Amino acid sequence: MSDLKIMRPFGPSIVKITMPENLVNKLNDYVDKTIADKDKITKLDHGSKLAGKVKQEFLLENEFMKEIKWGEFLGRAVKTWVQHELNKELKSFEIIKSWIVRQFENEYNPIHHHSGHVSGVGYLKVPKNLGSVSENKKVNERGSLALIHGSVNLFSNATYVIKPEVGDFYLFPNYLLHSVYPFSDTNEERRSISFNANLDKNSSSYSV
């Protein structure tokens, strides 16, 4: 994956990759069709099991993930990550679950962590306007993802704030605390996709 970038804004590293446009389109088409099917969306609803204070969260069906080769796309990135960090070959990559998050004005995702070994989030839709901040604020964090680790020290911040862009996908260790800020001044949807996955024991330095 030539576009893969491994970053270390604090203790653990994180990965940034790009979802191909056709993959983003397939995912958005799937979401649009699913939310239009009341029986299906009720069956797949996962909001009560997740931390988000958002309009809607629902699981991706296994058949659809196989169809778009979702596991292969994520697995290739994680394989490169493991090789870089541990100089080991990834033996197995198993998605526990993958889900869609539909977030609208004033909704948010509180600080939380995930299960498994690795997790990630990618962006399918992002509002053109996420709202303004007061003039004394240098950075507009509305609608952004905040990754959190440790505490502030001389050479490292405790947070790494990511502005969502359609097609961007970030992978991080499951234990990494993270949160999504609310946004305002728009009726548009902020749509993302997340996952949790297990790795083989050879590729992970801790147990869950």
C-alpha cells in the first residue's frame, strides 16, 4: 500500500491510509440502501452497544464485507504496520465487527476505547461546514477525532486531533482512548466506518 503512512504522535504508533473512491462509493451506497430498509436497519442497529451519542450506529453484514473485500483492505495495512513495528509477519487478521456511525449537528462520541487488538475509523461523508469557533481559538476542533494517550510531557502531547476528510482511514491500537467532538451550523451528515479486529499472538505483544 504505497499511500500508507505510519505516525507516532505520542507513545503508540497509528496508521493513515486512503480508501479508494470506488470503495467509498460502495460503502455509501450500502448505507443509503440499508437506512431506507426499516426492517434491515432495525436488525443491524448497534447503537445500544456503542459509546456514541449520535443519531444512528449499525453493523455491516458479513456478506457485504466479503463482497467488498473489507478484511483484505484492512488486513494489508495491518500486515505492513506489524512488520514495521515488530519485524514479524502477520499470521491472521480477524474482524470482530465493523459498523457505521451517522453523526449530525450537536451529536458527539465520548471518550472510550475498543475491544480486540486493533481498531480504526474512516470517513465516508463530511459536512462542508462544521461550525465556527471563537476568535481566540487557533484550531477548529468541531467534528474532529481526538486520539488520547498518556499525559502532556516535554516532548509529546497527550492528544492528536484529526480533521475528517472523505477517504481517509486511520488505524490505532484498541486501547487508545478517543473521542469525537460535536459540530454545528449544518444539517449535513458526518458518516464514518469503524472496526475492531484480533491479531494472532505472534503479532501482538499483549493479551486482551
